[in-house]
Amino acid sequence: MNHAQWKTRRTRRLLGETVEESPAYTEAGYAFALGQAVFDRRAEIGLSQAELARRAGMTQPQISTIEGGDSVPTLPLLTRLAKALDASLTIDLDGDSSAFVFTAHGSERTHEGAEPRSSPSGGRSPAA
């Protein structure tokens, strides 16, 4: 095949052709998406890589490696990162797509089917 006949994955997908992705390609996509989520949250709260590393018990080069998508952290490390970023981490891995979302602690979270919490008095002030 010469280069004139070569098509990118994106082009083949847009043309409706079947595109098989290797496990390594998929894992690289996960690592990149996670790295972007770490970067976005770190920037949102105004931390340097060095400060995030200090909070998470890591080194600045380790944070750089994660943000660059060159590493897939373990679950204990993800837990430390979430704590250092003062957030919870939601991971959604679905065959064709993935999402890594850090949600700041204290922000409103709605769980499907969950009833809102109320105070012991039911959240109402006594009638006058």
C-alpha cells in the first residue's frame, strides 16, 4: 500500500469502516484522558505540579508523567490523587468511550433515586 491509499483511524471511522483498536491503543487513550482530568482539576484549584506532588506524597516528575498520559496509576494512587485534589474521582469505562471526572468535595451531587437529606426538624421552621 502506498501512502496515497493510507487512511487514518478517524477517516476510516467517518467513512463507516470498521476500525479495530488494539488493547494498547485503548489503554493509551485511558491514560491520556486520566492525565487530562488530573491537569484540569489541578489547574482549576491553582496548584502547581510540585504542590500536588507534595499533597499526594509523590514527586513532581511522577505528576508530569501522569498528566502526560504516560502512566496508568494504581487504585491506591488514584485515591491519593483525588484526596490531594480535594475531589472524588468518577471513572466511566464503556467499550467505545471513557470518562474520568474529578468532582470537588462540597459541590452538589445528585444520585439517582436518592432522597434529599433534611434536618431533624424536616428543614422547616415552626409555624408562627
